[in-house]
Amino acid sequence: MTMCTLFFSWCLFIGAFGASESRMIAGTRSSRLVRCRGVKYPGLGCFTLDPPFNNSQWLPQHPSDVDTTFLLYTRSNPTVPDIIDAKNRSSIKRSHYDANLPVKILIHGFLQYGAMDYLLNMTRALLNYSPMNVIIVDWSSGAGFPYSRAVANTRIVGAETTRFLKTLRQVLGMTTQQVHLIGHSLGAHAAGYVGASLQGVSRITGLDPAQPSYSGYDKAVRLDGSDARFVDIIHTDASPFNTVRGYGMMEPVGHVDFYPNGGYDQPGCYKDNSMLDFVGDVLSNGITRAEVHLSCSHERSAELFIASILSTSNSSHQCSFMAFPCQSAESFWGGECVGCGNWPCLVMGFEADTIFRPSGVFFLNTTGTAPFCAHHYVITLTLSSNMNSIDGCLSVRLRGAHGGIGWTEIMEGQLSAGEVLRKLVVNDLDIGEINQVDVKLTSQADQWVELSLVDVNFLMRYPKKYFTQSNMTVAPNTVLILTSGTLGNPHI
């Protein structure tokens, strides 16, 4: 198991080996092939390799091999779980499950297990937020190498979880409106199978749903918006899959899809572009660190969701993961998407369902370390139409009522007359209402830049502020200080 974790990407590629063997293994247990073109498990159904479920070359393993286990945590037992068996109703009745409270179902991914730090941290954060039932689905016995077989086993996990929830409904009166499934990687697609089978599920949150063996396949195979009343996705490793990156889906698949930091190459994560890079990482930093680097962006989705719960629990609630609708990450980074129209802006993570709006793609930036939440500032410099074009670099420094943001490069290259330069700047601090903007020109040429207007938009926190004065000339290697900010555009 450890070696597979270290070489996760190789597991994806060679997961198909032994696929023909899976058919042979499938016949070793009685009742599997009775009136079924694949394998049939009592109480769970028939599983075949017929399209659209040809995304794996393996048939699902026997349920006893996958060994799906349900671990219940509540405020009455926050550290030692009740182990609930859907086939043993007495285990349900004597558990701490409270049918009057909502239930969160957490499902892990490939090469993971029920006691993963992120699962326990998420459980702790949820219970600190409010009384609820938190159930971790541990399918570690079926989540191992090879990847393609783990893909097939997600169907068993989905079927077992569906049966479990139906039993809760029969025994304790649970309703599907109380159910929120939260799945990471392969677990996101397992959650989708539950939602597709158990109509009326309130919400499914997909934490970087797995891309290999799912991207481009039919909706029946993967998580999609029809699987629950509300499906929200956090994409954090959504780049083309190339064995060492791109473990998460690129395409939007939910009602709302959040792409923090563009949805890939998360800040603070080491970037391996190829297997050669990964081998070099192992040689330079050791196997353990290289393993962390390999899955850093993919696992960031879970960290962000946990941080969003903690942010909601914080009484001061000074920072939320506010996200903005935009056509692309490049447009967002260019400062082109600065509002949410007639709708309140959505908040990524735990609070994503507090404001329901039409489906869409949303962007935001985060920092590279916990608590990850960041404030967004859009800085716009309008160059005078009377200046000559020069080559140089314009940088800006912001000062607010509660602090400042250091020098940020806005543009390097040719600076042309009348040009509008715009840049999104992210900072972990709320520096308050902007009261000063410093502009610096770095250039080898003995020429100057003349500005006609500077404005700063502290997105959704303070009104846009405009800065102008009679002389807005910036000489090379000098600083222009602007302090006369107004709330209205003085040029209108």
C-alpha cells in the first residue's frame, strides 16, 4: 500500500493489468453470474462492463472484499465512532445516531482510509459547527491498487451506502433532505452513485472529483448535477492528466463549480510537470516529501472545504471564500470579473448552498497556507492619452486603514498611451478602506509615464475608490503618492 501511495500515478497507468483476470475471479463465488452479464451481489444489484460502465476494465470486487464500513461520529461520541452495519439493525438502534439532525456522509478516495487526517479534521470541524450526524465511509480494502479496480469498486461503495441510508430511513425515519454527501476524488463519484439511486438527496459536494476513467464518460458513470438537489464542486487539480498531475476533473459537472486559483497548481504546492520531475523531487527531497508534493493540489480541495467550515464557525467571520462568476481564470486574474450581477456572490465550500442560483463557473484566489482565505483587490491604472509609449515596469503599493500590501507588479513591457492596465491582487489581510496608492515606474529609459486615473476595487468589501490629482507623472525609479481618493469617478 505504501509503495502504491508513493507512485500513485504509475498505479493509474498499470491499473488495467489483470483486468482479464477479474473476469476469472468473478466466477469464484456462487450467485455472481446468475442472470447477469457481469457480477450480481444480493441486495446491491448487477454490475457489468457494458457501456456506459466501460470506464474500467475490472468488475467490482465482492462486497466482503471491499469491506465498506460506516463510522458514526456525533457530539456524544466525537472521537470514538459507532460502527454501524446496515444488515444489523440493532447496531443502528443502539448507536448515537439522532434522526432529528442532518447527516454528513464523508467518502474518501484512492489509496485512502477512514482515519485519514482530513476526514477526522473535517468531522471535528463539522461537529464544532453544529450538532449533526457525521458518517465516514471507510472502503480502504477496495480503494487500493490497481486504480482501475478501485474505480470499479466505487460502484459497490455507492450501492452499499445507498442500502445503508435506506435502512436508516426505515429504522430511524431519516429523510433524504437531511443528507449531504461529501466525496473526495473517487469518493465524489461514489457519492454520485448514491444520489442517482436515492432520489431527493439534498446536496453532494465533490472535492476534486477524479479525472482518470471519468472525464468524457456518460453522466451515469460520474458525478453530475442530476445526482442531488444541489451539487457543488471544488476543482483544485484540474489540468490535463499526465501521470503526475491532473488527478481532478477539468470540466464543470455540478450546479456550481468553483475553481480556486484557476482550479490547478495550488499556491504552496510543489509543481511536478513530468515523471522525470517527480523522480528528481524524490532524489532532492526524499520519498515522503515527494509523495506529498505529488498529491498536494488534488488534496487541497479537502483542506479548503475544512477551512470554509472553520471560517463559518468563527464568530468574527472576517473572511469568507467569496467567488465570482467568470468565463475563464485568465479573465478573472485580469480583473474583468469584479461582481456578481443582480445575485449575491456565492461562497465556496460549506456555505455554498446558502444562496441558490443558476448553474455556473466561479473563480477565486486563495493563499498557500491555512486558513487559505484571501481578500481580492482589483487595481486599474489608466494611462494618459498624451504620453509617449515607453518600455518599463509599473508597480503599485496599497495602504489602508488597517495595514498595507507591498509592491505588486501591474505591467512589465511596453506602456502605451491611453492603455488601461488591470490586475487582481490577493492578500490574506483585510487592510480596510484604501486611503493611499503608491505607483512606481522602473525603466532604463529617460522617459516618464503619465496617469489619468487610478482606481482600486476591494471586491465586495468596500466601494471602489478613485485616485487622481493635477500632476500624475511618474518618473523612472520614483514613487507617485496618491491620497485624494473619492468614491465617485471624477472623470464622469
